[in-house]
Amino acid sequence: MSRASSPGAGAATQQLLLGSSAAMVSLRAQVRQLAQSPFPVLVSGESGTGKELVAQCLHREGPRAAAPLVTLNCAAFTPELLAAQLFGHARGAYTGAEQARAGFFEAAGGGTLLLDEVGEIPPALQAKLLRVLENGEYYRLGETQARRAAARIVAATNRDLRTAVQRGEFRADLFHRLSVLQVNVPPLRERADDWQLLLAHFQQAYAAQGSPFSLAPAAARRLASYGFAGNVRELRNLVIRLGCRYPGACVADADLQAELEPAPCAPDDGPAATGLAARLCAGEFRLAEELADVERCYVALALALKPHNFAHAARLLGVNRTTLYSKLARLGLTSPLE
């Protein structure tokens, strides 16, 4: 959910932002230019496009490369825990705070703080983050002494924050502070033939987990026209699956098609209409249990689409995070605090 990265050196954009398409050539040039600035950067793009890699390049190509790059997933915590993660807390600041703890602002020091899924920050915490950006100071929870925030802020989101501002879901003043500089990461479907280069890259990267495979001509044509809704992340996962299932083989079009098809949501033994009627007549049907199974299926699927991102799952299901947490407990699914 969160981590610190060690400093890197070299042509980070060339190493991390792979692709020969015009879109990627332009992206690398833009990132190299913005890396030299101290101002906040808002990195936008669909899920799986590589926004975190862009943040790494902004850090490693700039003057802060020798300092830490620290990443905080803003969607992975409850509002109370997110504030403690971001700013740190004094001993006894809240129940369970048995000792003082530094936050991510402090951990980043004079480096870079990546706020991933920044669009999921709750309103009260948005106001506190705005004050940090305006004044360059923050307070640990439970303390009255101001601390200096020296890190450069890079914010990443797959949401349209302008629309979120219009809906009242995100503060306009915070949006303008975070988006002084902006980078939009293109989806894989707009990157011409970059999928071939990325496929070869992932085959080499995951060679230890599975032998390289080849694609039959029809399979290659299918992949070339595939939309990749999950972008680069989906392609990476596909390469891993094919390498494990077809090591050293030529993957046929039918086999590739099967791997590209989404997993079914409904249980395999779900009753057809005739079976349902029989169960009703036999008195074997319990509506509450059936509805719970359907609800469990949809909640599990929403979580599986983006693991550990409870805010994203709640938005897909049309409920708030508090309601989602109660559903997880009631349905016996993973708790966000486990």
C-alpha cells in the first residue's frame, strides 16, 4: 500500500517509460522537462497506464533523486488512518497510538511524496493538505508544533478531477494547487504498436516464472486489435498467464481468446430457471441467502478489479466506504484493516 524507493540514476524515462510510439516519445520529453521543477505535478491516466512509473521518473530525473521517493495510496486507509499516515501522530493522539510515529511527509524529507489515488482523499483531509501546500507546514496528530514540509508533491489519479470538482467531491482550490503542472499518461490502445515491445519486455522480465512463448499469426492480429481496458497492467498479467500455461509453445488464437475473456461473476452452479422453480417448489430456496450470494459476488468482483482499493470498489458499487466496510464484515469478505 505504501513504500519508499531507493534513489536511482541514469536515463530513468528511457528505462521505465517503454515505447516507441509518438505518444510515449512526447511523454518522456515532457517528464524530463517537468522533473527539474519544484512545483506539484498531477499525473492523470486510466488504471494500469503506469502513473507510478511516471512519478518515479519525475523523481529520478530531477535534483531530488538522492532523497527518498515515498508513495502513499490514499484509497487504502480509512479517513482517520490516512491522516495519521500522511502527517504522523504523537503518542496517545488516538486509541491505539501507543508511541509517536512519523508520517509520510516526514519520511519523504526533501525528496518526493507521491499521493496515489489522490481523488479518494476525504473532504476534511483535503482541507489539511491544502494548508500544507499553501504554507509548507503541517502538524502531527496530537501536536501543536508545526513541522516543515520539504517534499515535492506528485499526485496521481485515474479520476477526472475537474468533474469531481464540479460535483463537489473534490476541492477546487486543492485541485488548482496540485495541478500546477500536469501529465496525462496515454492508454495502451492509443500507443500504436507499443504492445509488441512491452510483450517482449515482460517475457524477459518474468522469464524465471515461465518460459517464453510465441503467438500464432491470428493470435497476434487479435492482440493488435484488442482494446486493453486494463492497459499495460493487463498486458503484463496476460504475459505472466501465457508464460505459465503455454511455456515454450505457440499460443493459438482460440487459446488467446480464452485468456482475454473476463472471468464470470456468477457461481458455476447457479441455477437455471427450471432448476430455480424446482428448488422453490421443494422448499429449498431461501431468498436472503440467495441475495447474500449475489451481493457477495458483486462486492468480491469490485474488489478484485482493483485489489486493496476500497474507495474504487465503493464507487463501482454505488455506496460509500462506510457502507462497503459493513458489507465486507457481514459477508465475511476481507476487512480493509486486516
